[in-house]
Amino acid sequence: MKKLFIVSLGMLSLIQISLSLADNANGKKLYLQRCAMCHGADLKGTGPLANKSNPPTPDLTTSVFKKRLNDYPGVIVSSIILRPNGDLIPRTLRENGIKLPPHAWGVESLRDLNQYMSGVIAKSR
């Protein structure tokens, strides 16, 4: 667990350094393919599976989450790497017959997704 945490911190620092190289189109594609089914295209927890998980999918555009993202810019990436909600996402997908192909999360993918989501969150009211 300690090793995973150290690796995660290293990944987060690489992402922070390379944000200027982020590919927003790739981030949007990854988000729509892998996240929107729960979080919705608008990141407001409005996807078709949003209320099929327990707890329901959160709205990532709230002022509370914006503050969390501001205080901890790596919160999106750490949620993907560390999966603090345990088996919630895989279980919700499994229970609803959704089969996502595996994705090799590299620095570029994490950076692009983080950049895209952060931009959408910043623009939301």
C-alpha cells in the first residue's frame, strides 16, 4: 500500500509537470467512454448508472468538489489510481451488464482526463 501511494505521488507530479502538453480531445474521449455512464456528460452525476450505485454517483461540479479539486489538484487522478471506493465502480458496471475493455492508464491518459475534467468543472456554475 505504501509503495502504491509513492507511485501515485510520482504519477501526480508527472501529470502536474506535463499539463501544458495535455490533449483535451483525448481527455474528453476517455471521459465519455469510461466515466460519463455514471457521472454524465456534464459531470453532474446524471449518467444512466448514476442512481444504480450505492452511494449514488456524486455531482463533480458542486462548490464542495471544486474546493476539493482546488485544495488537492490530484483528486481526480488519485481516485482513478487508488480507487478509494473499493469495488463500487466495477460492481456497478457488473450488476448492470456493462463491460468496459481494460485500459492501460499511462501518464498521458491520466493527464488528459484530469485536464478535461478540471476544465469542465471550472466552467460549471
